[in-house]
Amino acid sequence: MSTAAVISPVAASEVAELTKYVQKSLLEATEDIKKREDSLLKLGKLLSEAKELEQLKILIHDSRPFFSLVGAARAVMIIRNLIELCLKIAGGDGNIKVDTCNDMIGWAKNQGRVYLRQVLQARLVRLFNDLQRYTGMVF
């Protein structure tokens, strides 16, 4: 993983361990779902601190099947936190941030998750404002 070059050796092993856990198949047990949720958020935080915007985008995209399994409110909380971690990376590529938001807005539309779509659209408008891309705010 390319994050090993940026992250300290201890954190790099933790990133590798969390990535391996997040990518393995999900058990139906409630404690596995909770552990997967915690692992996603922890991995997202580590990638955000390492300024790995592309890896964080991949993590969000690859976690979609998990979001479909958990309740709507829990999925909104996890997705919102991961998107915030992605968008708070200073100096990151604005296009990747916009693409990540648009990608998750499209997924929310396809899944019929109206509240999540509205939350992400509001966050996208704020991102466009931060990037001073005022013409991109039309949905």
C-alpha cells in the first residue's frame, strides 16, 4: 500500500491490518458489524491524517456493500464521517473531493436514501463554496 511511505511504521501496520479486516467478508453477528464500523472510521481517520485522499476515496467506494447492510441512520453517520475526513484534507485535489461527493450522492439516489442524498448535496454545496466554484453548484 502506498500509505506506508507517508505513515509511521507503527501506523502503517495498523492501516494494513484494518484494511485487511475491512475487506474480508462480513459476518452477520452484531459485534462484527460494530467492529467493522469502528474499523472503517479508524482507517478513514488514519488515511486522512496521512493525507491519502485517493485511498480514502477508494475506501468509501469499496465500503458500499457494508452501508447497504447496516441501518439507514448508522450508514448516514458513517458515510458523513468518512466524507468529512476526506474533505478536511488540506491541499488535496478538489476534483477528487467533488467526485467523491458526487459518487456518493449518485449511490444514495440509487439506494433511495433521500436524507443521505440531501446531507451530501448540502456538503457538496459547501465544498463548491470553499473551492470558489460557484457555477458547479447546479444539480
